[in-house]
Amino acid sequence: MAGRYRGPMRAIGMASGLGLALGLSALLGALLGHYLDQRWGTGPWLTLAGTLGGTAVGFREVIVVLRRLGERGDGSTE
């Protein structure tokens, strides 16, 4: 039964998670940066750096998933 959804449903599932991955990585980076700013008193700089770093990590994940989808069109690695 699991093999029944290997094609387009898997690709839709992988693509729908892209926004979540990008948003969560940026949010987690911002929260970590904010925590470090509060702890070390560095102003907004670590929050900004954490947000940018998290966004970069999120975009990397988007690129990886899009490449995987482009290889076979269904997200499988086989």
C-alpha cells in the first residue's frame, strides 16, 4: 500500500514542506540569535545574524529538495 503513493503524492508532500522548512529555520535562527543577544548584551546583531543564517540554511534545504524533485520528478532517489 505504501508503494501506491511513490509518484506525484510524494512530490507534492516534499514540495509542501518547503515553506515550512524555510520559515522554521529562519525563526529558529532568530530565536537563537535573540537568546544570545540577551545573554551577552550584543544588541540586535546576533538576532540579525541568526535570522540570516537560518534563512540561508532554509534556502539550502529548498535547493536540495528541488534538485531531488528534478532528478526523477517524483522525489524518489532510486
